[in-house]
Amino acid sequence: MCKQCELKPVYEFTNKRKVCGNCFINYFNKKVLYTIRKFKMADHTSLIFLKRSEEFREIVLGDVLKMFVSKSGAQLVKKKTKNCLIAVGDSTDLIAERIINSMFEGSLEKLNNVKPVEAKVIRPLYLMLDTEILLYAKLKKLRFNITKRKESKFEYFTKSMEEKHPELKHSVVNSYLELFI
Ligand SMILES: [Zn+2]
């Protein structure tokens, strides 16, 4: 049961805490707002551009950014200009994949596209797992697509690791943040 409202849970965290649909959406929104604040991604003066896409990560990012804009006074813009921020839907899964792949290749120092903020690019879903992003999309009844990829060696590797270490992706991204950010 959801501890807060005694309703049927829709999600269980790795620490076994369970939450209902409403509490999950609250948790998700709060965590994205926290990510934006923690990494100083945007403030009330920001113009934020989000590329149009039907992919579930961008669809969810668009939904959460609308909430951020209404709270902060920042603006979403449809046309990319010189001084706007570019929001991309990179999740913990994608970031962890890039970090692990470049470890395999032995080229950690060349690591690109893995920071929460890189020049004008911001990644508000940095601390969210794909499973959480998908669940958010379903709970809010958002329309989205998922591009199916062939399972890579990386995915096979992480799937088998995650059975024993459910925090694997978070740990990879957190270690990276501690070392480099
Ligand atoms: Zn609840």
C-alpha cells in the first residue's frame, strides 16, 4: 500500500517504499524540479527550447517543463535562438550507458553528452530512470512512441547486473558526478 494515502501502489522504489499514482507523479515532478535547481539549469529569465519529438522521454520532459515554466516564470520557446537553452530528454539510463560504453572503450576523458548541463544544453531528466519516465507517461495518459532498439551488449550486461544490483544505473551516474562535476 502507498504509505501516505493507503491506496494501491503503482511503483516500488529499490528501498521497498511503495507509492500510488498521485504520489508517484508528485515524486516525479519534485525530483525534476530539484534536478533543475541543483544543477542550476534554468531560472525565471530562461528561454527553453525543446525539440519536437514523439519519443516518450521528450513527451514527458515537455509535460514537466510546462509545470516548471508555470512555477518559475521561465518561458518555453518554439524556435531555437542564440540565447535559449536546449532541453534534451536524456535519462539516467542513457547517461549510464554512455559512461559504461566509454569505460569499455577506455576513453573516459573523451566523454561527451553526459553532464547535467553542457554549454546551452540542459538535461532535466538526468536523475530519472526510463522505467519511471514511462510510468509517468502512462499515468498522465500522454501519447508517445518508443523506438525499439536491438538489445545491445550493454543492455544485456546491465540487465543481468541489475538483478543483483538494482541501484546500478544510479550508482554509475552518481560516481561520475562525484568524480567530474
Ligand atoms: Zn499515495
